[in-house]
Amino acid sequence: MQIKQLKYQVVIIFILSVYLYYLVYRIRFTINPDALILSLSFFYADVHGFISIFLFAFQLWNPRERKAPPALSNVTVDIYIPTYNEDVPVIRKTVLGCAHISYPHQIYILDDGNRPELRIKAEEWGCAYIARKERTHAKAGNLNYALQLTRGEFVVILDTDCVPQPDFLDKTLGYFHDQKVAFVQTPHNYYNVDSFQFRISMEKRKSWTEQNLFYRLIMPGRDYWNSAFFAGTAAVFRKKALEDIGGFATGSITEDLHTTILLYSRGWNGVYHNEVLSNELAAKDLKNYHVQQLRWAEGNMGMFFKCNPLFKKGLTIPQRICFSSTIFGWLFGFPKAIYLTIPSIAVFAGLNPIQSFDFSFIWRCGFNKRSGSHKRYE
């Protein structure tokens, strides 16, 4: 595996070197002073591509493989299922999955909808039920309210549609032998294969979903840099670590990323265990997918103002790079807009963004794109 990874690293260095050579050539010989704004805008799009591919390559430099250590013994675990208005049958599936977890635990349904029918169902299912009178700070506030009322040393966060496997705690609690580990995140895996994000090949017996790249490749890569992050569900936390930062982060619609940055800034570590230990529902249609993506985009870019990883004290340089990549990745629309609009502007305005479309430019541009265009990684 080390030899294979070394080959990947050589390829990464080669691609970045070619791209950097192309950018140096571009700034020296292709900027058109007669159409300076247009020309520099076009050059910015190429620079944006280099930054994107560098950040992507940095995260994939050496993906980490982990084997679950033996679980801690005789510790108390609380399982939180935060809910607001989700259907009761969906919650029931998650509760049944939690009930079959082999490690001793207590299940809590955290109902921000304060629904009497769900309170009754919780009693039938043998779960504790917690509801608060005011719903400030949404999911983060719901979780923080429960933290004040429960006594478990460790806390599992499961969304209402996230059904855990029986060995969920057996495979994750062992990492907490290390007293600096604050959380263990596991992959998100989706069982509604008819959803918008899935592509299925019955002939090849293979399936693909948009999240595969992130959970199968990027997160193990970030784990090498101690930069894996809490992804909202299917994770276990050390309660002491959460108390150290005042609970789950509020003031952001992506409390998972915000909480992670705060934990790392306080010197805690995170772990990514790359094994499917739960199953959940993916966005079922285009509308729900867009709502989900917009929420992630707004929340992640909001970190630039609320908890900027470039300036947050306590983070390592690799952590700053990885979390900046999370924010920067949502800016891919800018270079795309430039590439789409500049040809039309150039034609109708009679302006050329490249000083000379000669053979020297064409072969360099073509070789750079073949070597590793940033469009592959956005």
C-alpha cells in the first residue's frame, strides 16, 4: 500500500508542477494589456483551478487506514436522536436500530417539536424523552439542552433517519483509549438507492453516490492530518470535550463543522473510522437536494466570518489548509461563470483575453488540461 501511495504522490507532484509552469507562462506571456480586466479575470479562473487542485491533492496526500481497537469497558453511553417534525415511522427505524446496539447504552429522543404522540411512542419504545420549551439555536440548541440533563460519559449523535448497526459502539469506543480524542466520525451510507444522488448499474452490480468521494477518499485523507470533521450524524463524542468548548457550536447552520474547528483549536483530536456502521436516507429528489446543498454552502462559507480556520488560534497548519479547503470548495461557481461568459464577451466586445492564440499557447494549454484540469476535482 505504501508503494501504491508513493506512486500517487509522484503523480500529484507532477500535475501540480505542470499546472504551476502553465500559470507562470500565462502571467508572463499571455496577459493582454488592451483588455486587462477581461484578461486578468480569465487568468484568475486558471489560478482558482490551481488552488482547487492543490487543496484536493493536499487532503489526499496519504489517506489513513484504521483498524478499530478494542472498545472501552464499563463506560456510560447516551444516544441522542434529535428531531423536530420528522415522521414517526422514520424515527422508529432509528430507535429499533439503537435498541439492537450490543454495547450498553441509554436512548434519548430529543423532540424540538414537543409532540405528545412522540412522547407516548418513546415510552412504548423504552426511550427517554426530552423536549424543551423554546427552540433557540435549532439542532445545536437541542443537543446542548440534552447535554445538561444526561450523565453519559460519551454521546452518540444519530439523525432521525440514521439507523446504526449492532456493533456501532464496539467499533468506535476503542479510539477513546486516547484521552485526547474528542470524537469518532463514521461514513454516511444511504439505503434509498432510488434517490436523486444514486447511479445504479444492475449489469455490473455496482452503485455510485455523490458522497462516495468525500467519505471514501477525502475523509480518510483528512484523518492523516488530524482534520476529519463531525458530519452531523453517525458520530460518537467524549462529553468532557464538548463541555470544554461549551457544548455544540451555535450561531451557525453548520454546527457540525463549527464544533469540529472549536475542538481542534482547543487541542483535541478527531478520528475517522472508515467503515459503514449505519445507514440513512439521501435527499430523495432535486428539490431536497438543492435545499441540502444550499444549507451546506451557506454554513460552510459562513465559517469564513464566524470561525475562520486561517486565523483561529490553536489550529495546526495542515488543519488550517484542510478547513480552508472546505470553505474554498464552495466558490467553484466563480471560475465556471468566467469560463462561460468570457467567450461571449470577447466575441461581442471584440476583446481578446489572451494576447496571442499562437501555437506556443495552444500546446501549453492543451498539455496542462490533459495533465490535470481542476474541473475534474470540483
